[in-house]
Amino acid sequence: MIAGARDVGVSPSIVGSFPRKEAALVEFFMDECLQKLIDRIDSGAELQNLVPSERIAKLLKIRLEMQSPYISKSYPSNAPTSFKQRAMLVDEILHSIGDEGSDIDWYVKRTVLGGIYSTTEIYMLTDSSPDFRDTWAFLDDRVKDAFDLKKTIQEAMYMAEAVGAGMGNSFQGFVKQVFQR
């Protein structure tokens, strides 16, 4: 922060007026990146023909690319500072695919997407591949895994309903309770 103050011609003593120094910088950076991502979502051109899983992967990549120039300065210990900004990021991405849910799925989807973002960000910290190629493969695999899990749960529900129809309503009700937890 002192170097930054000097770079813009301000007295380094100004740093003392920021009680949360590094945390405030992390939050400011994340807010700025979120606004840039929202602007790209609103322009819509590059996302128009993508299916939801591709759109999610693309938006997460765009957001993570914003911090790639600073990745050597990033620390996993900054993660708790940015929970609020991560929640807003996840909400924007899910809204961009038309998710307006408010049931238990709302929490599940946001938790899964937040986990994908966070684990990819941590993976990125140790990635030495050219242009973060391994990070983007990791991201694509996590998004695919999440959508495959959703598909697997839906298929299990359909199978349970079909089996339940043959065995009676009590079994079907039991299976629905198990899979909707």
C-alpha cells in the first residue's frame, strides 16, 4: 500500500487511515472485478449461444483471469475477507443463466458454485502451466462434475419414481424424501 501511495503521488502516511488495509484492498479489487463481469454479462455477445454449464465455466474463467496478473500476490488467507464478494459473484453468475430460485436448491447451487470458484482459485495459486492451461482444465472438470452430479440425482429420482409406481406410494414417498435432502 505504501508503494501504491508513492506511485500515485500521495504521502505514504495515508496508509494509516485504512484500518483494514489489505482486506479493504481485496474487497475493492473484488468489487471492481465483479462490476467488470456484470458489464460483460450485460453485453451478452460472448455468452449468447452457450448452454448453462458452458456459460458458468466461461464466466468463472473470465473472473479468474482478472486476477491472473496478481496471482503471485494472492494468499489463501485472504479468502475469508472476500466471502461477501464471492456470494455476490455467485449470485450474478447464476442469475446470468436464468436461475431465480428461492428454495433449498438456491443454497445448494450457490454452495457448489462457490466451492468450484474457490477450489479453482486455490488451484490457480500453484499452477505453473502456460497461461494457466491446467487451471482452466481443472475448472472445466469441476463444472462438468457438478452438472453430472445434478443429472445423476435427477436420473435417480426418475428411477425411484418408476420403481415406486410399481411398489406403491409409500416407497415412492420414502425415496423422494431421501433424494430431496
